[in-house]
Amino acid sequence: MVDVKETLENDSPVLTIMDTEKTASSFKISRKHPTSSFFTISSEKGKVPAELDGAFTGLRLAEEAVIKYLKKAKPTATAKRNANTARREVQKRATKNRSKV
């Protein structure tokens, strides 16, 4: 599930996009410079994928590019590990609850 949060930084809109099922890091869309009309995408961790590198003329165009990228991206190893850990924790709690009864 893609989670999009919009905030303001220096009177300019900033989007933070995260998909915990696909990646453990988030993407941030902000103006290239405070006075610029172009938007760039940065990654919380690591490099930005080549498909998302560059400048976008609109905030919504950059948002659509990130969402399109996340839809077709395979889950990263970290995202898989986090999902497996969460699933094991749920199973562990369920087993403890059954043994108490």
C-alpha cells in the first residue's frame, strides 16, 4: 500500500511517499531549489533509481512517476525480511495465547 504525505517546507509543497510492502525507505519529492519550478525525487536511504532521477516540471508528475515505479518494483530484501519478522511475531503470539488456554 502506497502512503503519501504532503507537508510544507519553506512555503513549498513536499511529498513523502512510502510503500512498506515494497521498500523500507521512503521517497521525498521537493523543489530542486526554493525558487525553482522543477521538482526532484530523493531517497531516504541509498540512491534514487535511474527511472526517478532528474527533474520533473510538476509535483503530481513526480508523484505519478514514484507510484508507477513502486507498483512495478519487486519487494526489496529488507522489506521481505520485515514482513517475515512481523508474520512470525503474529504466529508467536497466537501460539502463546493457545498454550495459555
